[in-house]
Amino acid sequence: MTDERTERPDFDAFLSYTRIPDAVLAAAVRDGLHHLARPWYRLRAMRVFRDESSLAASPGLGPSIERALLASRYLIVFASPQAAESPWVSREIRFWLDHKTPEGMLLVVTDGRLVWDESRGDFDGGRSTALPPILLGAFRHEPLHVDLTWARQEAQMDLRNPRFRQSIVQLAAAVHGRDPDEIDGDDVRQHRKTRRVVTAVIAALSLLFVSTTVAAVIAAVRTAEALDNLRDASVRRLIAEADLLRGSDPETALRMDLAAYALAPEGGTVRDEATGALTAATLNSGLPTPIPAHQGRVTAVAFAPSGDTVATGGADSAVHLWDVRDPAMPRRVATLHGHRGDVTSLTFAGRDSTLVAADEQGQIVIWDTREARQKAGLREPGAVNSVSFGARTAILAAGGSGGRATLWDLHDPKRPRRLAVLGGRGETILALAFSPDEKLLATASVDMAVRLWDLTRPEHPHLAATIRQEPLIPRKVAFSPDGRSLAITGALRLPVGVDPVTIWDVSVKARPRLVGRSGMLTNSVDQVAFSPDGQRMVTGGSGGSAVVVWAGTVRQSVLPFPTAVTELCFAPDGGLLAVGGDDGAVRLVVLTDTAAPRPRLEIPGDWHHVAVSSTGSSLATNLGEEVHVWDPRRLPRKLGMVRPDGYTAALALNADGSLLAVVTQDDGNNLTLWDVHDPAAPRRASGLPLRASREPAQSSIAFHPHANVLAVTEESGTVTLWDVSDVARPRRLAALPGTQSSEVVLDTAGGLLATWGSEGPMSLWDVTDPAAPRRIDVPIGKPPLAVAFGGRGARRLLAVSLPGNQVAVWSLSDPRRPTRTALLSTPNTVDALSFNPRGDVLVVGTEAIRWRSRRYTELPTAVDPWGRDESALFYVVSDPATPRRVPTLTGSRHMFPPHLFTPDGRSLVTGSSDGLMLWNAEALDGVLAHPRERGCAIAGRALSPGEWTQHVSGLAYRSGCSPS
């Protein structure tokens, strides 16, 4: 069937061009076609589609452009070398050729050239630099093409320019199907007629002042509407262009998302789209977070044992302490003053509260980081270049220009005791490090040697071996976590072809053996560090602005940096890498998804069911025939235990956690109520006169989130509502007619209830009045596998898991008329769904490994290379029409349902293969609550005014990183 739009086109011409550099020229051509030979009574001589001016706000630019192409009689292609490489121009041409004929295509050459080969009847692809490749072979005869290559440098591009006017006449004549001379003469006649009409109108306007005032108001309203449409279209274009740039230039892509967020007005779908895009980009970003730490280069970096704090030292003699629990928003918590030269080395002495700092003046200060004061001070002859602490033995090693290494006993940090002095040969020690078992100390000296010292008896150390590094001067030494390997970096005295990183087997300390060399992009590598798991090694140096990641001696990746690398240090959990720079900044490189929930606590046991009160005061779990009640804010603090008669099949807590409902899987599938005001002394309150579902599941009962109303699926499949305000005498309020269900869930506001089962479709009910429930029609034919409600008010959502590994997302902004906004596809069957308290994150639980062995290697697709568990998928649904996948759980165990957020959104409770898991979701919640602040912290800055004009036309500059 022919599209109605193709029979009665809405546009005479569609302009296909690249924004850079032809946006200005395209606007001039459009204006010229609008005005040439325009009758005085018409707004324009023809309708021309140009994407930035003719496109009203729409949910997606792609379909809108396709509709505009179908609705146009001619396609005018602006041909240039940039257009020849543009995927957008090629897609528009392909769509035109698929739906229309090449005879309706006109070419405007703005740069480069077009060469027609008469012998072949086609363009010469080798010499036609402005031709999009898709047009080769498209024309049977040479098409009309207008030369505007001169116009880019022209100041005046309107119909008053004779040369530009002649080009517009050629295009207009082709579109109107008339002779160019006729069109030109028509324009002159129309111009004269217009002047006569304008004279008459001016006289009439003096008599119609009131009418013009009204017209001006209407015009102002329409202008405001046009600006709104332009703004909305610009927001969507920024988001779309950011998505295209994400893989090649993530930093610019994130800044474009920030610009879209700044441009989008508060409220409405456009703001939701911008919020969803920015939140997902921030959560998925792997860009390093810069800390402007020092004036001058960074000279030392150390993580505290907890990983919550990082200490930095610099050439400005300062030591700063930073809270990095949220790596996207590092915060300085203290500055330690007292050093008189460059701070050369830092190490924490076994605990977060004790930091050892050395400087080039030979001073070693032992700091109390809690009170920012000195505990003790030590002196060494000459500059101290390196300090290292052995946590097991409490021994501090220090070496420097004095040509010796000193061992200090720090069992009492306030009273350090000298144990021994190593060396004393006069050769400056540049670096030193303890082996993991602290029985070996490696010292690197300027005499191109690394010495291994046996510390089996720390008070009587002896030299075990010497590693010669000619022609390398060793700069840094690092032991692998298993202690079997030693990495040595160095700088060359002469730029000869020697790899500056060597790996030695030191498992036999007296006979170190060279096992590998790692090349670099430079001949000077100053820094090396092993990840805590030993799987990766990173190197960097003053000779190149990059950090190289190695697997053994195989280079895995190169992370570019804007400055020379002066320090490298892994966080204890391996999730962050701190990189010091020559510019005074320390950059935190995310090596795992730090915004993703992280394990906080595990409670071992075979837990099957979990319930959380809506106020967050209580958490109930079952272990066999026991139900344990916990305080989720102080886990693993257990408040009490209930012993029902039989194995627990389902449980639920009322809003304040004072009432517990339990279904036991015995002969009667009985439901009992327990008073747990005092969980340490629980009391059975009553039983309900019913039999619960024959196949009770965790979701076969549910409490209203704000009232003592309990929804129960009975043995017959009917769902009943009970008032349990008086626990001794529960009162049946209503039965939902026609239900054949086994599971039930209430939304967070308490006004909606969903029921479903394996034998029938889902039913949605309005239970604002629990005594008079009303059915709401939701067109979901197949029985769902899981259902969840999220959000409130206009952002109320419903998620439904369907057979075929799909999840449908519905908007319930008007609960009487649910509308489906998105359909997600997942890698495995979905059997659990839940939202965070704000309703902007959807957690999708899959049964990828539900019945598998706990040996994760049996199912490699369930865990990705970073150790993230693919059995729980996270989606940002700030824009329900475009759910965006974000980092998932990072840990060592597969997650089982349920996945329940605590009401404050800062914790997530799940089941696992080994017990009950509590996850820290504070970083995730922080990004969701403040996406702009987190995005700006990662991107470093917003788009500059110059960058703004490249991506946004017709709208004033807004900084994405300044409060609106």
C-alpha cells in the first residue's frame, strides 16, 4: 500500500548535510528557497525540511527523519568530503533510494569535486572527492548539481548576492519543475507586488493597533513554543551524539550528556531522558577522577589498609589525606604539615591511623592521621628516597642518599627502635620493598644493582643475592603478592634497545633468575605495581604519558594520561589505581565498577526467604523452620527468632516491623501472625482461618506498605485482603473475584496490587479502598514470571517478566490506563524483579546459575572478566522509554532472589550461594541522587563555549557543571 505521505508530500525538499561544516550554508539555501518567488500572501515559496529547524520535539529523531524523507518530493544532498564520510548522510541517501527514485535527488557541491564519466555513465569514484560512496551507480544520467564551493568564504549568502541567487534559482526551478528564467522573472514580479501590498498594509496597520497587539502576543507565544521545540530537539540530539561517541571519546560523550542535562527543563519527559542518559554514562564511566592535590609534581601515594583513605605527598612539602570511599567525589580530610623538602615516600604502618612520611631532608615522620599530629620523628643522613613497612613484623625500612637502609622496630610507633643497618657502601638507595612474607627486602641503588637481604632474623640481616641491571639504573622494585616474582623498573644511562622492566624469579632467594622482560613505549620506566590478586602489573614513568597494564610480560592495554606518571599505587581490594602526575594531580582509575553495589557483609546459612519492613526497621529471614529477625541498620545484629510449626514457605513484615506473617509448608499450609514488637520475645498472635496457596512462594503474601492490611493467595487461587489491625481478630475485607493466582505484590504507595500465577494472566487491582478493590485492564496475555512496582505519582512504574527472556516496563502515571514504555531482552530467564526506593533503578534477577554447581568455571557466561555477577542486572529507568544497562554487582558469589533495597536506598539485600548478602549501595545512590555533580567530577569540566557551538545551534551557552 502506498504511504499517504508519498502521495501528498508535506515537504518540497529535504536537505541532507553534515553539520560541520555546512550548517550555515544549509540554512542559507533553505532561506533562499523559502523566499525566491514567494507570493506576498504565503509564508514561504516552498516547504524545505532541515533537521534543526523543521523537526518538532519527538520521542526519537530517527523515525522523525524517516517520516520527513517519505514526505518530501526532492532530496538535496550537500556533497563534500565530510559528507562522503558521514554515516548520517549515507543513511538518509540509502533510505531515499530504498523508498524513492534517484531522479528526485539534487546535488549541491560545497567542497571537493564531482566528476562524471560519460563512458561509464556514472561518477568517477576515484576523482569525485565530494561524492558519498553510496551514490556510485545510483544515476543513469548525470544529475543536476549546483556548485557552491565558493560560498563557504562568502560573507553575504542571501538573494541579494547575484551569484548565490543564480544557484538558488537553479535548485528552485528543478523542484518546481519550471524554467529558471520563468522562476527568476516570477520573483521580480512578486517582489514588486509585495512592495505595493506592504505599502497598503502599512496604512491599514495604523487603524488596527489593537489587532496587531494581539497578534504580537500570539507571535510571542509561538516563538516560545518554537524555542521549546528547538531546545527539546537539541537535548535529544546531544544524547544521540553522545551515545555514538561513547566508544571512541568517552570524555567528550560524558560532557555532551552534561550539556543535555543542563539544557533540559525541570519536569517532563525530556528531563527524564537527559537524567537517564547522564546517570548511566556516569555509572558506566571508566574515566579517571582527578584530585588536584599539590603545587608541583606528585612524589608519593599510599592507600590506607582499609582502602577508604589515600595519602599523597608532593614537591610542595605537603602531605594530604583524601576520603575515597566514593571515588567519583574524593574529599580532602586533613593536611599534615612539618616537612621542609619534597615528600619522597609514604607508607601506612599497619593501620589507617598511622602514616610514615619521608622527605629529601632526611626526616622521617610517624603521623597520627586521626589527630593530624606527629607521634615520633626519625633522622637519616641525607635524603630519604623510600620507606616500606612490614605489617606482620612491624618493621620499617628506610633508604636514601646515605647509601644504607635502616630497619626500625615500630611495635610502639611512639618509641621506634633501630634494629639494623644494611649496606653502607655509599651508593644511593632509590627504592626498597618488603616481600609479602617480610623475610626478604629488596633495595635498588644507583650502581645499577638490586640487592636482596635475608630478614629471617631482622636484627641480623645478611645479603642473600645481588641482581645486576646494567645498563639500567633501577628506579622501583615490587614483589608479586605470592612473593615469587620481583619486578624492577629502570632508566637507561644511554638510549639503547633494552626493555626497562625486568621480572625475576626470587622463590630461591640466593639464586634469583631472570624470567621475563616487559618493553615500554619509552626507555624510562620509574613506577611499577602489582594488583593485590597478582593478575595484573602496571607500569609508568617520566618518559611517557601512559600507564601500561600487563598480564605477566604481555601488554594488555595502554591507558593514556595527560602528564608524565610519577607514582602508582593499588587500593587493597584492587578496585582503584591511584596515579600521581607531573602536573600535581592524583588520578583515581576505576578498575572495577566502583558505583556498583559492593559486598558489605555476608551472613552464612541456607536462607531462602527475606522480608524488609517498609520503614527499614526490621529484616526477617528464614533458616529451615526458624525465622530470624534482624536490624538491617546494624547487621549482623540479630533481634530475635520465631519458631513456627513447620518449614517456612513465605513471610512478610508490616510497615513498622512489629507484625510478622508466616506461611508454613505443612499439611495445612497455615498462615500465622506473630507479634514481634519485642523480637527477643516474639508472641504468636493468631492464625488466619484459611489455607494458603498449594504452592506457596515468597510472594504469596504481602503487607500494605502503610496500613495493617495483608494480601493472601489462598489454596483456591483467590486473593483475599485482611485487616489485621487487631491481630487477635483478623477481619476479611474483600476477595478479588476471578483470580487464579499464587503470587501477589503491592506497590510502594499501597494503592495498586498485582496478582499472577502459572495458570493465568496477571491482574492489576486498585486497592485504594481495600474493602472495594477494582480491576484495571492490563493487556498482558501470558502468565508473568515476576512482577514489581516502583516509583510514585507520575513516575509510578510496573515491571513484568515475560516468557522468552523479556521484561516489559509499564508507566502507571495514570493507573487506569497503563502504557508500555519499553521491552528489555535478557540473556536468561528472569524470575525476580525489584526497584530501588526512588524507582529509578530496576534490578533484574535471572536464573542463569540457579541450579548450577557453585564452581563458577562451569558457567563462564555468568561472570564477566571483572568478576561481576551477571545473575543480577541493573537498569537505570529515569527515562522509562529508554532503560540503560549500568554496572552490576561486583563480588565473588552468584546472587539469588530476592534483591531488596533498604528504604533509604543505601543497602541491597540478596541471597547468595553461601548465605545472605548485604551490599553497600551508597555510591550507586549518590550517583542517582546527584548525577550532575558526579558526572562533572569524572569529566573534569563541562563543554567549553566553543565546543557548545559545534554541537548546539540557536541556543545560548549553558555550563553543564554550574548550578542552573
